[in-house]
Amino acid sequence: MEYDFTSHLERHGMDAIAVDGVGHGTAPGAPKDGFDVIPMWVADMNFPTLPDIPAAITRRAQHPAFGYFSPTDAYYDAICSWQKQRNGVQGLTREHIGYENGVLGGVVSALSVMAAPGDAVLVHSPTYIGFTHSLESAGYHIVHSPLHLDENGVWRMDFADMEQKLRQNHIHAAILCSPHNPCGRVWSREELEQAMEIYRRCDCYVISDEIWSDILLDGHKHIPTQSVSEDARQRTVALYAPSKTFNLAGLIGSYHIIYNSRLRDRVKAAGGRSHYNSMNVLSMHALIAAYSDAGSRWVDELCAVLSGNVRYACDHIAARYPGVRVAHPEGTYMLFLDCSGWCAAHGCTLDDLLRAGWDVGVAWQDGRPFHGPCAIRMNLALPLDRVQEAFRRLDTYVFRA
């Protein structure tokens, strides 16, 4: 491979809650003596990022002035080129693009022009915890439409349930997560067409979180929600960022794509009122470096590595952990384990299982805040030998017959 996905990064003391947060607050518990932390909870990666990114930041940082600035043509050109190359997007111009400090900030800004505090918002469950916290903090009422596993172990939307709840609750704003976090579904064009037709019939605007759209496994293809029909193009606020793809969350920097001019003007106004929705100059240079030919090659290699990690983990679980069910994800690098069968068979609770993993340094995440009643969320964006070591510890100390 051209790029490094095997080195073990030393992240302690380098501003990484993935390791330094363990043992504090709502993070996984600290391991017992003799075990190091294998960070498998917070959704960031344990690989060195594309080398061009720190090089670009360093070049800019060598100039000793960091005053006010405006996004450059290179910034907008990089986004347009990336969306065309990676997602087949046609007709995207700079006027359709707007900066967001983060995807969740963009969600709240968009909701503020689609609904009022106290209104209901439709969200699929299992649900990304960031959606739950952001919507509740902003005063919205969340209505869940549960995803379900079909006979082949694939997560599916329940279209009848979606339409029923939209109508019963008079809902006019919904959040779509594509690819889905935490379930890892990459929605097909047919599924998105059917969902967007329901939203059209129910006069419901859509916020489509597509931050995971670059992280695709085993050849799956991301379909931008706005691409499935002209109505979807006008009805949808799409949110993207290089942060998940290139592990840049600490730099802050997302963007929206909105084709509907009236909707775009209102979302931009809502995001700008606080005066905090302002781009960081180093974040801009990081995006330009990321959304490049080198960045595209890096992402292709990343997806191949993650596909191998996911296959290894899913095969291992299926062969050795009876009562643990996991749907093989099509995108993201997260697993969502249903441990209800194991816990019932062994007379243990999810807390017992979580603690047993934490004790031996497997820093996995409680899935209950994501609306998985007996679930564990597990990050596989680590060198393969670290993933294998985590499962060796689980074999030896946790999932014992």
C-alpha cells in the first residue's frame, strides 16, 4: 500500500479523548493493571491521516499572521470536485455550499427553519447519540421509527411506520443518516427513492447527515439523498465533512449542500446569527489537501483496510460468540452488537459484559444511549493486529463458555 495503516499511534497526551478520556465521565472504564487501552468506542480513527494534510497545515502555519479571511476558490473547487468524483454529483457550484462548524450544528440550524421547539422530528432508531442530545437540547420532540433486521440480517427502514408516524404526529422535519450510524447501512437508490416519496407526500423536509459517505465497505456505493429526484434535491439539506473520513474532528469544519435557494438563505441566516459559525483557516487548508487526488487514493486504501477489519470481526463473532448478533455493516467502521442472547444464556447483564471488556482494555461503548437495549458499539478503525488483540482478550476473558 502507498499509505500507512499498520503503525501504532501513541495518542496519550496528544489531545485524544479516545485514550485519555477512558476512566472518566461517560467514557469506558479504565483497564486493570497489565492491560493497555485499545480504543474502540469514540468514532475516530487510530491511523495516521493523509500526510498531505499536516504538510498543508504546516505550510500555512509558517506564515506568522492569522487574521480574518474568506474561503478561497480552492476550497469550493475542492468540494465540488470531490463530490463529483466520489459521489457522481453534477451541477454543484459554490452557491450551493455553506460552512458549518459541525454536522450537529448544521442539523440544529436546519431544524430551526423547518420546525419550532416543541415540534416532533422523525428519526430512525437505533439512533446516533449526537442527534438525541442535540434535538433534546434544542427543545424538539423525537419520534422514532425503528429500523428492523430482515431475514438476511440486513437493516431496513419500515416505510409504513415512517408514513404513519409522520401523519399521526404532524411531522414536517426528519433526519436521515446515510450511511447509517450506528447500523452501518448504505441505503440503496430504491430505498432512498421510497423514503423521499413518503417525505414528499407528508410535506416533510429532510436533513440528510452524510458525514460517513466516504467510508464504504466491500465496494458499496453511496447515493446522495439529493440525487434521487428533483423533489429530493429541493427538499433536502445535506451535511458533509472531511472530519470523519480523514480523522480531522479536532480541526472543526463541515459544510452543507442546499439547492433550494429559499431554504439555503434561511439555513445560512440561522447558522450565522450566533457569529460562532466561522471557519478556521487551518481547517480550510486541511480540507483542500484532503479533497485531492492523493486523498482519493488514501480513502480507497482506507476502505480496503476497514473492509478487511470488519470481515475479520464479523466472522470471529459468528464463529465464537453464540448469542451475539451483528449485521455486517456496508459502511462506517462501527459494529453494533446485539448481546441479548449471550446475556440471557449466561445470566449476566450488559453492564457485566461492558465491564469485563473494559477491565482488559477493550474500550468498547455502551449501545443503550443509541437505543440498542442490550447493545455494544465497537470501533474497528485500528491496525488489524490491534483488532485481533482485542478479540483475543475477548476470547480469553469475556466471552467464555
